[in-house]
Amino acid sequence: MDDFTLEFRDGKRQVAPHVYEMLATVETYRLTYEEAMNVANGNLFSTHVEKKHADIIAKHFKEHR
């Protein structure tokens, strides 16, 4: 079994595998757990919005050649 433990400013915590993956690029030792989750959620939101924006632009150019 893998160990999905991360160190946060407010202590070490075991997290779910998908949370561990979401926080892989975040310096969690500088943030509390709550702050790190806010960063991860913000990243997910940004990725979603950027993808939808790219889809709208692509659709526009397909329709208006």
C-alpha cells in the first residue's frame, strides 16, 4: 500500500490518492491543509475555465471560416 502522507504547515496528514496527486506540485509544507486545498481547488477551477474557453474559441473558428 502506498503512503499518501503530506507535510503541511500545521502538521503531517494522510490524504486520499487523488488529493496527493493534485498537491504534487504544491509546496504543502508552506501552507496549512486548508490553504493547500484552496490552491488545489483553484487550480482545478482554472484548468476547467481555460479548457472551456479554448473550446469556445475553437468552435467559433470552425463556424466562421
